[in-house]
Amino acid sequence: MKVLDGCEFFPDIGIDVLIKKSLLTINRHNQLLMHDLLQEIGRKIVREKSIDEPEKRCRLWEERDVYHVLTKATATEMIEGLIIDNKRELDKTLTLNGDTFLKMKRLRLLKVHCLSNCCDVTYLSNELRLLEWSGCSLRSLPLGFQPENLVVLLLPYSNIEQLWKENTALYKLKVLNLKGSENLIKAPDVTTAPNLEILVLEGCTRLVYVHPSVGVLTRLKLLNLRGCKSLRSFPTKIGMESLEMLILSGCSKFQSFPEIDGKMECLLELCFYGTKIKELPSSIGNLRRLEVLNLKDCKSFRSLPTKIGMESLEKLILSGCSNLQSLPEIDGKMECLLELYLDGTNIKDLPSSIENLRRLKVLNLKDCKSLRSLPIKIGMESLKKLILSGCSNLKRFPEIDGKMECLLELYLDGTAIKELPISIGNLSSLVLLNLKDCRNLVDLPESIGGCKSLKSLNLSGCHKVEYLPENLQQIEFLEELDLSETSMTKPPPFIFQFKNLKVLSFNGSKGSSSKLQKKLPSLLKVIQRGRTNSMALMLPSLSGLSSLKELNLRDRNLCEGDIPSDISRLSCLEVLDLGGNNFISIPSCVTRISKLGFLVLSDCRALKLLPELPTSILGVIINGCTSLEIVANPSKVCNSSFWSDMIGVNCFRLAENIDALTLLKKHLKVFGNSKKIFTIIIPGSEMPEWFSQQRGESSIKIDFPLEVRNDSQWMGVALCCIFVSDDASRDERLMCRAVIHGRYSRQANCTQSNFQGRVPRQVDWSGYTVNDHFEQHVMKDHILIRYFSRDKLYPISLEDKCGVHETNNLWTTDCLDQECHQLELSFTDFICNSVKVKKCGVRIVYERDLEETQVLHSSQCCANFEDIQQHSADDGSIGKGSLIKRKRNMYEEMDEGPQPKRMQKIFSSIMGRLGKKH
């Protein structure tokens, strides 16, 4: 709109008409969007004025036309709008020289993108209204350029050191964006730009000071100085009466803010996040319309003004101000405050006037280690969330009057409280009560039954709690109850009567269940992990838990006969964790669980075989099964199209019986043409020669021509690496990254969702935790093989063997014509660099590669398999097949199948958090 207005097109009238006709729309970001039909009509009109001579058109945007005009030097005065966008036609051969724009006297709009070759341009049209040049290599604008008509100047990530000389006429300039221009040392003099509304200097890391002229811009609405790490000072006087947002976040050397006069009444948001500011001027109270004041992580900040009277303030953020020791008295003027964040501060108490915050909804005091007391009575009638987590010196929670009927969530985890007040029952709307790790808490009051709306109660880590009050059974809507690591030896009988119970946790010692619950809040589960003695857990009948969806019996020294047979009656059970137990084979009752999707057997060191499992199984986790020797063929283990990964870290005997390449080929025969990515990890130190291209480093690139996608024999790409962990004491994450580079791709971070044909497309970015999932650390070489099906690399329209069209929308239509150049594969240690990748390799896989597959099982192996299977059947136990789910790439599309997509997300969460050290 600003540019159109600068061109004297009177947009307010014309655009309003087009909006009413639904040809234009304005989105929530206040961006003007045009209907495709209207755009094409406009472009067609421009083309038809001069079909064969593009230089005679008033606007040029198509790459071929722009390339022709610039390389043939045929530009004319007819050109008023020019867009240079380096995609395919404009490759690196295009160079702008000093006279490139010399003949374009009437040029009013110029956009330049993706152009690195640029000599010093000596001329720009004085008629320019919009100049947008991302990554401009010029150090300054041409000396003869008179920007008196310029409305918008966008030069992000440029080499600009100085824009223009002083006293340059800029009367029409409204937007100036120099974001990321790291060579800029001082902000430009904008004395002659009285109409400037937006000034963005974010990321100008060498900027030392802001020109005083900025402080008197009466029409400026946004001033963004985020990340100006060298900025030390601000104009002494600031009277920007129209300013709505001032951002100084990340200005790590900025120490003081000047006095504020009464003219800045429009300021809505003031952000000092991460600065060295020590205090605010007393005149901060003049900001009567201020809604957000952010002082997060201002480590040097010591105090607020004696009285805070910002009557419109809605959010005050003081999180991480570790030197802030007190909060001043709060007068009645701050009635609009909705959120107050004091977490990580050094405050010792709260003023009694905190009750004046009658509209406050969120009060966060998390990790205030010095906080010792709260006001005698808390009566903030609008409060919905009170967070006191980690206030380790808070020993008493005050009485609660009847005014706090709105409180929904109360976090007291990690505090030193010994008891809850009887008035806790007044919290009739309370939905969540978190008392985790309250090690001094002895019991709950009988009045807890008054919390009729309670859905989540967490008592994990409350070691002194021995029983639950009987009145707790009055809470009909309870959905989550965590009794992990308490002194209760068994669940109270009445908890099995909670009809709405979804999460029941009963761990005996430190475990990872609470972390797992955070990732799986909607699941119904029982977690009974890690007992404190060597005797096996005596399990009660489980048939009453008819809605249970996840059952965790990890680390309970269980053998085949210890699992109640009625577990098969849990018709809703989807996830079963039997890890860390003593099974040689899997109890037969497990195989009769009709909806079982994921079976966790990690660290079952006695487990020897994994024959067939129910076809509902989507994955099996077998990490640390050091005695495991045999796994069934994938086709026998699982018939689901979801089944994909086999991760057998520390399965050394399995690696002796079968190599990773054989496992890969077994997988390919079953899943090679499916729309998926799958992974195999087992011990191994030698990379198979089958991987035709290898490199003794952690990354590799291969040429990847576009025509491969039209080859019906092409299945996908397999990559491989040999890795080892150098430090067993560290929790590491080995990340796998796959990126496709087009011929004209520029280097940039991207995801599938934002790929537009000019940036590399990230096919995969996922990882595997090393040393964290298993009791026995990964110290020997392991081999990782990862396979990408063709559908994950390209959107194609060929039919697979099942007659299903393999198409998706990962790439836009523009990208389909782009010539593919390279596939880049890399492995990275995500945390501490103690995982060493010794070698990596890759192979483009065709169906003919599977024709000469070696015999997958020796006759002896098959005999052993059948013998053990029969023996297990005689004992009432059946060994079952195995595979494991990696933490899925966040961008990977989930495939449809017999189970909901949610099941895949469940397994991803398990792999990311299962087996944290107890």
C-alpha cells in the first residue's frame, strides 16, 4: 500500500473496490493478496504490449526476459518495474555492471534476489519507489542517486557500510530495513526522513550507536534493534510519539535506557530481553498504553521503580533476572495485568499488595530458590495458573480463601512444603495439582475431595507419602494419577474404581515414566517401574483396567509366568513395556492382546529369540538384548505397512548370526516399494562393499540425475555409516541428515514445507540417542543403515507393485522441472561430539540389486528357530519378532494404515525418551 501510494495510484479507493469484488484480500499479517486470475490478466496485458521485444514493456519479471534485456544491454526508458530473481535462467553468469540500470530512467520498482555477482552499480533511477535487494554487495548506494521518491528501502543481509551522505532528501521514505547488514557501524541519519514508520536494524552486529535523529521521528511505529550486540547507547532524548514497538532484545552490551517524556503514549511493547540494563528510569510510568514489558534474562537488572503505575500493562516478564531480589508495592492502577513472570529471579517474598492484581491469570515463580514465603492469604480472584515449581525453600503454602475459584493449575513440585492447607478444598475449579518431588510432604488433607474438578494429581517422588485419603475417591473426573516413588507398596484399591482414569503411574524407584507421560498425555497407562528389592513384583488382576492403552512393567524381574494371563483381556492396550525383565521368550498371553501396537523389550538380556508376533504389531524395541540370536523375517513379524525400523544396539549375538546388509535386503523385499524411510542399527565394524560409493568421513555427496525418477526399476537410496561412542558417560544423539540440491540451489536451511524450487530440500533430519537408552553403554562399533524410498525423494506418478500411485506434495510444481544435481548425506553428533562416525557410504537401489540376494538364513539357523519356537509353545510362551521405531523426522508424512496415525507418534515419543537412567 505504501509503495502504491508513493506511485500516486490512490490505492485506498481502488483496492477497496477490488476487495469487495473478492479479487484482493488482506490476511491476518496485513499483507495484500491477489487472486491468481487477476494477476494473470495483468501480466497478459503487459506481455501483449510488446510480445517480441521485452525491453519495450513497462514491467519485467520473467527470467528469460530479464536475462535477455540485461545481457544484451537492450534496456529502455519504458521499463518501470524489474524483478531479478536468480533461479534457473540467471545462473551465476549474470553480472550487474555499473551501467546496468543507466537507461532505465523511469524505473520505479526494483527487486533483486539470489544474485551474488555484482560490480559497483553507479546509477539508480531517481524515480524509484521500492528498492529491495537482499544480500546486496554494494558498500553504499550510488553517489548520484537522489532517493527523494523512495518509499520502501529493503537491503537485508547487505554489505552496506553507509547508505548516503547527510542531508539526503528522504521525505517519502516510510520503511527502511537493513536487517543482518553486519558491516553497518552507525545507524543512518534520518533527519530528512520525517515520515519514516518502520526502521529495522536487527542483526547489525557492528552497530555501536543509534543516530540522535532516530529519537525524534514523530511517525515511527516500529524500531527493531534486536541482536545489535555492539550497541551500547541510545539517543539521550526519545520522543517518538507514534512508536508502538521498541525491540532491544539481544543487545548484550546495552546498559541504560534514557528518560521517557510524556509524548510516547502510543508505545505498546518494550523489549529488553538479554540486555545489560540495570534499572528502568522512573519515567517508565509515563508509558500509559504499554501492554508488554519484557526484561527476560537481564542478568544485571536489580530493581523496578518504587511504584509501577503502567495502567495498561498486561504482561510483565522478569524471568531470569537473577539479581532481582524484590518486587515493589503494586498500586491499584495495574488492574490490567494478566501475566506476571518472576521465574528464575532471586526474590525472597511477594508484597501483600499482589492482591491488587485482580485480573491476573498467570503467576510464574518457578525456580525462585530464595523464595521463602507467600502472603498469608492468597485471594487473586482471576488467577488460573500458579507456578511455584522448584522453589526449594518454600516450606508453607498459605490458606486459600473462597475468591480463587478460577484457579485451574497449581504447580508445587520441588518445593519444601510439608502439608497442604485444609482450605485446598476451596479450589473447586482446580484441574491440575502437581506435587512431584515434594520430599517433605507427608500426606494429603481429607479436604482434597473438595477439588471436584481435579483431573491430574502428581505425587511422584513424594517419598514420605504412604497412603491416599479415602476422600480422594470423591473426585469423579480424575484422569491422571502418578504415585511413582512414594512409600506406597501397592496402589490403593479404590483407584481402580476411577471410571475416567487415563494415566496411572506406580513406579517404585526413579524412572522415566513422568517424562514419558508429558509426551503421551492422552494415553491411559499403568507404569510400574524399577522396584527396590530383588523379588519379582506380584501383579494383581489387570482385567478391571478395560480402557488401559499403555502398560509399563519395566525392570520388575519378571519371567514368563509372572505376567497375569488376563492381560490378554486388555482389549484397548496399544503399548506394552516389558523391558529390563528376565524373559527368555515372550509370554503367550501377550500375543493375544488384540490391539497391541508396540512392544518394548529393551535390556531383556536373557531374551534369545523373536519369532512371529501378532500382525497388529507396528514395532518392537530390542536395544540391549545381548542374548538375542534370531529374529523372524519381516513378513512374519509384522504385516503392517507402518513397520519400518530395526534398532538392535548392543545386540552382539544377533550381529554374529546375521549381518546388516542381509537385514537390509530382507527389509527391501517386504518394504522397499512402500512410502517410507526405515533404519537398521546393529553392532558391526565393516561397511559392506555393496555400498558402491564410500568415504572415510561423516558426510558424502553423490550425483543424482533427474531422469532416475522415471526409471521404473529404481526403488530408493540406501546409506550407511560406521559409528562408535568415545565417551560412555555422555548422552549423545547421532543425527542423520539427507538433502537434495538442485542445480541452481542456494545454500539455506529449509524444510519440506517451505521448499520453492530454489533451495535445497531437506528429506530427513532425525536422530538416535546413544548411551542414553540402555543400561550397557555403546562402546563398540555399530553399523547404521538408512533407506529412503523413491516416494520420499521425489513426487512421482508411477505405480508400485501394489498398484498404488506414489504421489505426494513435497515439492511445488515449479520444482518438478528443476534438474537435480546432488544428494548430500551427513551424520552429526548433536550434543557433545563424542560419537565418532568413522565411515559412510551410499547406494542408489534398483530392483535388480535384490535379484542376487544371498540365502538369508542358514539351515542350522532355521532349525534352531523352529526348535526354540516349538519349545516355547510347549511352555506356553512364544518368542516374537522384532523391530524398532526411531524418533521420526518431524517433517515426515505419516502413512495411512490399519492403525491410526497417532500410533506412530506414540512410538516416536517412546524412542525419544524410553530408558532414561534410573
